[in-house]
Amino acid sequence: MAGTSSMNGRPTNVRFAVIAVSVAMSFILYLDRICLGEIVKSASFNLEIPLEKEQIGTILAAFFFAYAIFQVPAGWASDRFGARRMLTIYIVGWSVMTAFTGLAGGFWGLLLARLGCGMFEAGAYPTSGAVIRRWTPFHKRARASSAVAFGGRLGGALAPFLTAWMIVRFSNWRPALLIDGCIGLVIAAFYWHIVRTRPEEHPRCNSHERMMLPSTVDEKPSSLRDLRGVMIATCRNRSIWLNCLVQTASNVGWAFLVTWLPTYLSEVRNVEAVEGGRMVTLVLACGMVGMLCGGVLCDYSTRILGQRIGRIAPIIIGSLLAGSAYLVCPFISNVWGFIACCAMVSFGTDLGNSSTWAFMQDVGGRSVGTVAGWGNMWGNLGASATSKLLPWVLTNLDSNKDWHEMFFVCAASYGVAIVAALGMNASQSIHINDLPRR
């Protein structure tokens, strides 16, 4: 088929297969990430491994902590050794650690397995960002990013329901993790078969398709010496720091939905496990809609308003929606009204997600894996803090145990994101070659 397209002067469609398998990668990424939030409140888990809330918070936070601190090393490794090779390794790694989570016998086993899972998952989105940059035209960059992120939100949306269903089906929590791990290994095999780091390396990508894509022929793999230059350039770039603050602040609000919302529904709203799983799935499904809308909005606003304003517009709009919804949450007595507010949080957060991806691809250049890892690191430190923040808020600030104070904290975090986004400028990319050499 590639030869026929070349003879007829038509571009091949390898880029769509690359994006499609990246979507599948993102799907299992989030399925493995979010399933534990449903597992820790199941009867079979608490019967086998009874844990205090502080211990559960530590385990949930451990994933995000490892995920955060390994972002830059994992992103640089993909810049150095190639996205195809490294992301395949990452998928295999987190799939194995997910299966090991299902074999854990206590607190320490769960903690170590989730640390390992976070370490391998850290490289997924920085590496995928580099793949999107090389396999997508500039004017469709946000939409491609939204498609891959959509896969993650789809996995996240289905994770609570699928996990709860498997726990009920097998009368135990362990098979769910073992099955998730096996699915990940299958996706890793497909990723290795379909993807190449650069279009020029793909045997089925013809010259007409390569002409549609950014040229990466002269881009050399990032060396260890380059890593120093990239980090210096990154730390000198005000827009990147503001983008880090946007990610940190918005993740404080979003992480509540994927870590503590199932527990809140069970303990405060008295919702049964399976019904609660459906509710959380609905909430996260609204994020999927926001993700797709955000990609289209970002590409459109960039074309109409220019690169600087166009990249930040969806972030500001989405953060305004999410923060306002959190402010309303404490005053909604009806559980479905509360779920509607959480759905708005999910939609608003993901409306700006593609803009964040596109921004990092714009400013990162050939070192986009490292730059994206730096931004994601700060964002996930915010998510990690949320896992530990809620138990502290409940203990020290929430005398009525109604969780209202947590909603106000989450709303404030989106206000910070709006202010920070106003100062971002995607047109100012880093230039490590301009730095002085010793």
C-alpha cells in the first residue's frame, strides 16, 4: 500500500496508526494508574490488608511522587535513546509492576509496587509528546495531543467501573490487577511493531507523508551534556515556570477526582460501591469530552488569536469552569447535583490539557521529552500533595467531617492556574545551542 501511495503521489497514513497505538498506550496507562483508588475501598482488600487512611494516602501519594521525580530522567532517556525503544520499555515496566501490585501481601509490598509503577509511567507522556511533535503537522498538534490524552481519560473513566466489576466478578481484588498487567504487555508489543521515533525511519512512511510533517533529519539525539544545557535553558524560561505552576495547581484539583472521590461518595454520601464506580466513571467521561473539545479549541484559537493567546485561552476558560464548580460543591445536597459539579471540574480541567501539551511541544524543540518531563514533574508533585493533603485537612481543618474545606482548597488551586497561564508565551522556545560551552 505504501508503494501504491508513493506512485500516485498520495501520502501514506502511518501517522494515524502511530497516534492510534499511542491512544491505546494512554488508555492502559490510566487504567493501571486509577484502579487502586477503587480497590482500596473494596471489602476483599480491607479484609486481606486492613490499612489506616494515612497508610492508604501514603500508597496513593507514592505513585505520584515516583511519577513526578522520574519525569525528567525518563523524558531525557527518550530524547537520547529514541521514543520507540524507551516507551516500549516503559509500558512493559509499569504493566509488570501493576501485576506485582496484585501479588502484594501488605503495606510495604503495595508501596514498593506503586513506586515502581510510578517510575515507569513517568516516561509515558513526555515520550509521547516527542512522538506527536514529530508525527503531526503544527496546525494539528493540539488535536493529536487531545486524542492521545483522550485515551488516558477513557482508561481513567472506565477504571472505577471495570475495576469494581472485576472485583465483584472474581470475589477478590487481585485478578483485576493481574489482568490489567497482561493487557499492558500486549499493547507494548503493538507499540514496538507500529511506531518509529522519526518518520524518516519508518519503512511504510513515504516521502509525501514526510513532507507534511516537521523535518527532524538534522536533529541529533540528546547527550548527557545536552541535558545540562536543556535544564539551564528551561530554568531561565519564565513561561515554562508558569506552565509548571499551571500544571501543579490544576492537578491539585483534578487529583481529588481520581484518588479520593470514590471514598467521599462511600463515606459521606453513603453511595454503594458499584453505583459509586458508575458515578466516578461518568465524572471522568466528561473529561473525555473536554479533552476532545480542548484540542479543537486550542488549534482554532491559535490560528485565530496567534500562538501566544491561542495556547492559553483554553487553559483559562477550563480553569474558570472547574474552580467555579468546586466552589458550588459544598452547597449541593443532592448527590447527582454534586456529581454534575464534579463532571464540570473534569470537563474544565481537560479542556485546557491539550494546550499544555502543545505548549511544551512548541517550546521544547528537539528536547521536548526533557522539557515535558520537567513540566509534568511539577504537575504531579501537585497530585502527590493532594493524596496527602486531604487526610491533613480532615484532621486539622474539617471539624464537621463534611470535606467542605477540601473543595475550597481545590477551587483556589484553579484560581492560581488562571493567573499563571496569563504569563505563558508558547512562541518563546528554548535554544540550548545558544548557551555558552565550557
